[in-house]
Amino acid sequence: MGPVVQKTGRPRDNQLAELGDAAPKQYLTFMLGGEMFAVVILNVKEIIEFGALTEIPMMPSFIRGVINLRGAVVPVIDLSCRFGGKTTQVARRTCIIIIEMRDGEQKQDVGVMVDAVSEVLEIADAEIEPPPAFGARIRTDFIAGMGKVNGRFVILLDVNRVLSIEEISQLAGFGQLEGEGAAA
């Protein structure tokens, strides 16, 4: 009789697990060049007011500099520039979203400069369309999906692609330093 009781309990547990998977995810939305973008809220560590940056020579234009965040050096990426657009002009609502990147056991905080933070939205998986194959103003591999919210689309970003430390290092010319030594 014990196994029968266990079996009747398991489907309920599985149904609860499935309901948890189908629950809407929360996204932090922000404006960039007049368009609405979003990142999964679990990646967001904090949002800070735009302040003084220390510029680093010979970096790609989308790396605006670094900030000191409680003793840690955090690179700040201008998302508009990263997407191939113009450099973001600092305004009253310009801010930096601190995103925690994970690469296995390692954690790296990266700041992304945006025009303005909007709100936190819940978007169900059923309301997310796949990224467009073409026609987007940014690289399609940067787009995790298109969320439908109140009759309009929100571009859901794949932060692991947009903020790929490996790709940014290659663009900055540091790709050789890691694997092959610093041969000139």
C-alpha cells in the first residue's frame, strides 16, 4: 500500500514543478535609443546613478571605462555603442545596471549604461516569441526573444552574448594574452 500512496503523491509534485516552470519570469526593462529592452532580473545585481568613469586607453568605443563599486573595478559598457549605434549622451535619467556574469565558478560584475530604467515586468513564456531572423537593429544572437507586453514588443537580451567577456577581450585585442602568451 505504501507504493500506491507514493505514486499518487508524485504526479502532484510533478504538476507543481511544471507550474513553477511555466510561471512568468521577471525582467528589468530599460530604454535605449527610444526602444524598450529587458534582461532577466536574476542577472541584475543593482542599478546605480551614472557617475564618474575612469577611461581606459585603447579600448573599443563601447567600453566607456571602469567604476569603483565598493572596492571592485567594474567595466562599464555603453549598450547603444555595443549594438553599433551612437555613443550614449549622458542625461538626467542615464544610469548603470550592474549585471553579474557567471562563468562556471567565477563571477564578474559588468555595468551597462542605459538611457533610463523603466520597470520590472513579468512575462510568461507563452508571451515570448523567438528572435527575428533578420531586420533587427542589433545582432540577432544578442536577442533571447521578443516579449509581448500590452500590444508592443520588448527585446529580451541574452546577457551572456551581449556581455561575452571572451568576445569583448578579442575586440579589445587581448585574445592573444590569455592562451598564447604576450608575443609581440
